[in-house]
Amino acid sequence: MSTPRKEKTLFRPAQADEDCIRVRLDHRTIVLIKNMAKFAYWKERYPNACLLDAETATPKG
């Protein structure tokens, strides 16, 4: 008896809104985060992580 074939997961690019902050984790990986608390999470795992949108990372006021 054969096992059922696994469905392929289709990935599509994330849609960034005005509140998203782009973070480069390594030379080919970019993630979108909603707040700077999440940046600390990624910075622990990827010490070379850097902000791509430095002007949007500051609170608007």
C-alpha cells in the first residue's frame, strides 16, 4: 500500500504594508516584522541581522 502524496506548499512573496519593517537576516533572506520587539528575536538567532528600512523603524509621532 502506498502512502498518499504530500501536497506541495506554494510560497508567494509577503505583501508589505506601511507598518512593516524589513530586516535582512543574511545575504539572501529578508523578513518582514511588525515591531522592534520581533527584531530582538531575530537578532538573537542571526547576529548579523540589520534593518533595511531604518527610517520606518522609528515611531511616528
